[in-house]
Amino acid sequence: MASTVPFSPAKVQMLQATNCHGHAPFGSCFAVPRTGPRPRSVAVRVSSEQEAAAAVRAPSGRSIEECEADAVAGRFPAPAAFVRPKAPDGTPEIRPLDMPKRPRRNRRSPALRAAFQETTISPANLVLPLFIHEGEEDAPIGAMPGCFRLGWQHGLLDEVYKARDVGVNSFVLFPKVPDALKSPTGVEAYNDNGLVPRTIRLLKDKFPDIIVYTDVALDPYSSDGHDGIVREDGVILNDETVYQLCKQAVSQARAGADVVSPSDMMDGRVGAIRSALDAEGFNDVSIMSYTAKYASSFYGPFREALDSNPRFGDKKTYQMNPANYREALLETAADEAEGADILLVKPGLPYLDIIRLLRDNSALPIAAYQVSGEYSMIKAGGALNMIDEEKVMMESLMCLRRAGADVILTYFARQAAAVLCGMGSAAK
Ligand code: PBG
């Protein structure tokens, strides 16, 4: 007969925590306490094969009828007397609230919480942005700890290899272009032997099954640091820029890009790029449109990474006003009508309402871009021990999924995928 051990509250809590066979969303179950006698009236998670074997009694060879006869005759030890776990001294003695609905019931154990979790995230949902340059060595990016301008022939391949190891198969390329190749019209953007097409060919050769996304915009190639061609009076020319973007997208498709992603925010570029791709026979190349891209200060670290700050002014005549919500619906309607395959919202966490807006107003897949500033803030907070970097990283990604994002572009892709694979912070 099991003794009724009066547990201290701490002990009860510990046993409840171990009384599970499910796994916590991103973590493992707590370890079973190995010291002291295990109270037999409490089902405890067994943690080793030895313990599992010890917990199961060997069959005695008796028939079902004999076992049933025991039950009918009541030949089993009586259950232990029921004892309510004690609350600390001084806890007010009250009548429980008359309350039929108690949402906490569904949260009371790891197994229940896991069973009713509404949103999940997997490495397949993550896209890793990669900065590439012509150099052979990888160069750290000051404002983005853990990120590098990768040598396209060496460091890049290593990074892709490691990402694939934890289930990340999608990558988006951002080139750091030598100043000498920048020009007012960004012609280097459609050089078939430029850094991006060269890199796509190499990646596709080494890893044929990965998904290569590209960025379509002139800023890395523009001597003005703008996404489009700048007229003498500072106006960013729309249709002339779209003409260049079409050439850029076709050049990327020719090199083997799977998804071209216009991030420039010119009007009409999705339709024009679709026609240009189709005219060249690239009907199978997808377009991920930056549908709602805001003129955000969260892009600061990225512009340092690529040395792509606008040489004058800002991007407010083409990127959206962060104060606007309805306007995202106009962009959504246009991109859908023009043939976009995926709609992207950028930045991510400060724009969850926009992600949800697009999710509710389009049947297309939605992408969210957790941008450089979001990444760097979490890294900085972690480095200063102000927040738990890994937990905040996972929470921020889960929240983007909850808001409605199918895929997330994030500099955390490899680190987060490692966590999801149970490899902890191995990829930090
Ligand atoms: C430019 C581009 C930017 C980013 C992606 N593509 C910067 C900008 O619009 O100035 C920002 C990404 C980030 O901050 O992580 N076409």
C-alpha cells in the first residue's frame, strides 16, 4: 500500500512538472528527481530505459479470466487515501469562486499545453538572408553580431551547408557591390556575370535542391544608394526603374534563381517582372513581392552591412509610411492582380497588424521579414544580459507565425532552426 507522503509545495510542483510524456514547445521535460524514494501513488515520467523496465512488472502467466476474477472479487489493494496538497500557512481559506469556465485548466501541464498549442514553427518556415562580397575572407558586420559579409566562394558555402544541417533550405542573397561598379542607373544589377548571378550558379551547382531567393532593387548597385534611378531634382523615376528591374530579375532567373523578390516598391513592377520572366521562358520562377514595405528605421544595420545608405534624402517617396494600415490593402490588391506568388511584409514584429491584415485579405502565402534592426536589438539585449536572447528569438518568430506569416526571413534562421532541432544554441 502506498504511503501518503505529505509533500512540500515545492516537491508537488516538481512532480507535476515531471508528470508528462509530452514535450514543452521548444524545450525538454524537466528531469525526474533521482534521489529519495519515489512515491508510488504518483505517476512519474521515467527517464531511463532501466527505470522503464523496472516500472513494468513481468507477466505472471495468468489468463485474462483469472485477472478479471481478481477485479470482480476486489482482490486489489485499496487506493491510498486522497490527500489534498497543502497550501502555505497563512493562505486564506476561502470558498472557491463559482466559476464554470477556467481557462487555466487547459494550461496546467506541458502535455496539455502542447496538445492545444495553436501555432507551430519549423525550420522549413525559415529563410536565411545572406550577405555576400567579392572577398575571400568573411568580414564581420559591426551592427549585426553573428552576421558576416561572406566570401561567395568559401564562407557562403560553409554557411549554407551548416544551415541545411538544421533543416533550413531557403536563402536570400544580398550583395556588397564594389563602389567602382555602382552607377546612377545600376547597370551592374543585370550583369550576367555579376556577384549575384555568379553566386547563384555556384550555389545551385553545389546544392541543387535549395531554394534561392534574390532581391530585386537597384540600391546595392546605385551610386545614389536608392532603389531606383534618381532624376536631377531628386525624384525617383518609376517606370524607368521598373525597366531596369525587369532586366535584373531575368538575369537572376537565367542564373537559376527560384524566387525573385522585388523590394524596391516601385508601382507596377510585379506585373512587369512577370511579363519579362514569362517572355524569356521563366514561367516557373516565382515572385515574392515586398507588398507592404515600410520606410523604416529598423533597416539601419542592413544598410551598414551593404554600405547602401541613400546618399541623400530618404526612401519615403516609395516605401510606405509606418503610420499607414489601409494603404497595405491597395498594395495587396495590386500585387495579387499583377501575379505575385508570395506577399511580404517588412519589418516584422512592429508590423504584426499588417501581417494579419494581409493574411485575412489574401489566399496567397505571406512572408514576414524580421529585419536587421529587430535582429540587432535582440542580440544587443542578450549580450547585455537584459533579456534571454534565445527565448526572445524563439518568441519573436512564433509571434510572426501567429500573426499569419507562412515563412519568415530572419538572420536568426540557423540559430533558431538549431533550437528547433534540439541542438540548443550550438549555432549561435
Ligand atoms: C533594399 C533592401 C533593404 C532591406 C532589404 N532590401 C533596405 C532598404 O530598403 O533600405 C532591409 C533588410 C534589413 O534591414 O534586414 N532593397
